[in-house]
Amino acid sequence: MNAVTIPQFPFSPHSGQIQFLASKARFKAASAAVRSGKSTVAAVDMVQAAYNDLSHGHVNPVRGEGKNRRPAWHGLVVAPTYSMLAEPKRLVFETVGALKTDWYEAGGDLWLQGNILISFRSGDDPSKLEGLRLNGAWLDEVTSGIAPDLWAATIRQRLADFAPHSRAWFTSKPEGGPAHWFHREIVRRGTPSDPTYDPNYSHHTWTTAINPRISLDEIEASRAELPDRIFRSRYLASWEAPADGRVFEDWDPSLHIVSETAAKLRYGIALSGRSLRSMAKDAAIGFDPGFRGGAAVVLLDYGDEILAVEEHTEAGLQSWADDERERSWASVILGLKNRWQASTVIVDSEFPEMISQLLRRGLNATGAQKGPGSVRAGLLQVRSWLHPHEGQPRLRVLENCKQLVADIEAASWIYDKRNGWFVDGELNESIPSHCADAMRYALHFLVQHKPVTPRRFMNRMVGRSAGVFGGVRRVLV
């Protein structure tokens, strides 16, 4: 193995990255900012560790043949979902280069020179990780959906055979606040000043600004778009907890609630005769059936801005009726679709029969994306669109949507009494949120392909008709 060239870091590393690579701790954590190279560091360190262990004999005797042989060194890469494996997989492939000997895509197994095996698995099915004997494990995007039991009850035990030479790497954005299990169980243990410090752990952090490819202008654009605490978490690697329990901390009724007249003036729509839909690019209906009731919310897409225009909440209404003339949620949503020319109905994916019934009635219905971290991501999306940019939010609510307003104002994080802080990302599910959930489904559908940095409505001249007197009005936004 002396002829094997161990991969090096692909660009000049920052001091925090150098400390990560140099650390001799068994369990290394990088809770660094977005686009800061934390996953690159872990990919390089994992491959280097494999060949260092091989050279020192800290490996398993190779037995068997072909893809089912027992490897000399077995590493595991885990992400919350299969789709989230794409980036760590790409980084590992870039790191190993010509060291690759075989790749079995169906099983997610990569073989390298020296009988080294690196397997890629998603964390949404822990049963697929049972029975492994691991020399190393890398958990990526931990705060985006890796469950604490996946580490403590599954992967940690898979490293026992090769202890103390086996090791683990953790990489993630510092989301979820100090109450998140990753901070509590890993980050704190790797911080020398913390009472729970364990020398087997090390924690490293750095900001987005260390990435030479990310301009400061781009960072400042994100600062303007994101809620302040979210920006500090994502770009400055801050673990701070929410100051209070409000989920939508930027919500301001005087800014976000508008009348129909004000909305028409804003979007250049005649006050008499024309609907708010006339200038909208698209309309979507979010539907959260619920078990004791449900809610449907209609959103209009004006390109750079979204407006919630109608809600329907009702308890005891059946989902559908065999006789399509009878009143049901299916008939209510059909009425909303016709009234607003909505292109799509986005339904909580836990109700596939409801989706089927809407499809049978000619509605373009689809399930809301669900999975580890999907609620957190959806809430962040809503919060970003509520956040004022240049003094104006990109998401507003008509004043007639009273239950939606109530849901937004009531939404709260769970309070951790033991530590005295709110748990960022953990919703208090005892508070009803059907309307807010329905809005979240529709918003994600409408904005999922929009650019991150908004293009604002600029000052412009728009024509409007006010009763019998026509006129031209300058709209200032």
C-alpha cells in the first residue's frame, strides 16, 4: 500500500478546517455555516483515515470474493434521506479519484484500492444499517433529519468492533438551537469549556465567509432576505435559541394583513369588476384534511409576491361523497378551484385517498412533500417570505382570512422547562395549525423554483379605473 497516494484537501483550508483535519478525537463534529466546505472536510478526512488505518494495520482480515467480500476497512456515509446523499456521494467520488475500483449503484457501495468499502445509506430506514461492522461513519446534515436514536442506538454500536480505532464524523448547519440533540450530545462534548466535555469528541466551526467562491455581496443579500436569527444560524454558525416561542417572529399585522382594495392598488388591478386573480401568474390551494376538521387556503402568485386570498375551515365535513352533488371537502375545493382558477391542489400526503378522490373529480391534486426535516424546511420558507425585504414582505394575507391569521400568530415552539429555552424547529402540536399547514403546502408548490434573492416590484405607473372616473395612479412599493 506504500504506492497509494492518500487524498489531500482540494484547496487551501481555513484554520478551522485545519483544526478539524488535525484533530485526533474519535468523534469529530463540524457545525459550520452553509457553503463553508464542512462536507468536503469530512469526505477528505474519512478517506485519509481509511488509508491511515490500513497502513497501521487497524483493519479487518479480508474474506470472500467480489462485491460480497468482507472489506479491510468499512466506512458508512449517512444522510437524512436518499436524495440528500447526492452531495456527500459526489464529494467522496471527487476525493478518491483513481482509487476507485468498483461502484455498485444499486447497493450504494463504493470499493477502493486496498479492499476499502464506503457505503452510502439514508437514515430514514435504520433497519438497513443493522448488522454492519464499521471502521468509520460520517453523518451529514444532522440537523436536517437525523434522529438521535440513529446515532446512539444504531451507528454507535456498529463502531464497537474496531474501538478505539473506529471513528465518526458529524457535519451540519447549526439549526435547531442548543436544545437539538446534536448540540446537546455531540457539540457540547467536543467543546473544552463545557461541563460535559469528553476528549473523545471535538467540535469545530467556521462561517460562510471563509469560502473564497462566495462573495460578500451574496452573503449580504441573504442577510436582507432571511429572518435575523436564521441568517446568524446559517451564515455565522450560531447556535442561539429563539428569544421567544413565536414561530413567525417577523409577523406584523400592520404589514402583512391587507384589504382587498389595498391589494388591488398594489398589483395594478381595477377596483371595480376585476378579480385579484386577473393579474396573478398562478393560483394554488393548500389542503390539510385533519382528523377532526380541516382547512383549505388559496394563494395567488404575483411573481415576486404571494397573497393568501381565501380560506375555508370546517369540522365534521366528510372528505368526499359517493354522490358528487352532495357537499364534502371535495366539492368545497372544487368550488375554490373554479373561483380562483387554481392550477393545483396540494394535499397533506398522509391522505392518499383524498388525493385520489380529487383526481377523480378532475382536479390536479398532488401530495405535499414529507420526510425528515420537511416541516422545518417548509416553516423556514414561510418565515423567509414573511421577512420584510427593503421594508416589504413577499407574503401577505387578506383580512378576511381570519383563521389563517390566528394560526400564524399562535404558532409556537415547544418550551424546554429543564433548560429554560424554546426548542427551535419543534412545533407545539397542541396548538391547532390546519390553516398554517395548508398555506405552507401551497407556498412551497408556488415558490420552490423561484430565485433565492427576490426581485422587488419597482415604482411604476399602472392604469386603473375607479368607478366612472378613470385615472392613472403611481403605485409606490
